[in-house]
Amino acid sequence: KMWDMSNDGALVQTIRGHDSIVLSVAYNDDGSRLASGTGDGKIKIWEYANCPTGTFQALKGEATCDYCESGTYQPNEGSSECIPCEAGTYQPNSGSTMKTDCIPCEAGFYQSLTGKGE
């Protein structure tokens, strides 16, 4: 997990990819790369992109940002996933930034699944 110590220790994102417990981490000077080492001797280099709202970084080792898909939103910068809309709402556009973009279904229709755009 990565925390922002300049923001009361707020959780920034959870990095997944090691099979063993992480014992050490190191950042480069500008904070765009992170190296993590585990007890089984493996080291991974992570590229970090401070993605804007409405996007996320899937953390596949590339410093790229993808738009949140329809049916999801992301109000925070630097996130690793998007938040699905609640059941009974939908959001037809990609790149949504607010929960209020998830709108109630029209009369006579219902979305029982979360994170759907239709």
C-alpha cells in the first residue's frame, strides 16, 4: 500500500503483484518510480503516473492513465481503479469524475448490477 504522508497519511493506492511479503521499497528522486523487494529475492520496478480525476493507472509497470469506463467514476487523482456506480443508477460516459454523474434509471427500468453504463 502507498500512503501520502503530506495528506494525513491518506491511502493513495494498493499495489498488487508480488507473491511474497514486501520487505523494502525505494523511490527515485522525482517519485515517478518505485522499486519493491520481497523475501523471496524478487525486485519489481513500478512506474507511477499521477493520473487526473476520471482516470486510473492499472499499474502494469507503465506510467499511463486510462479513462474510467462507463458505469464508473473516479473523483481522486492518482488512483489505481475506478468506483462502480451504485445499483439502480447508470453512467453512460467514460472518464467520469463524480458520483453524481451516476444517474437514476428512468421509470420502468432498473440496473441491478453495479458499475454498468446501460
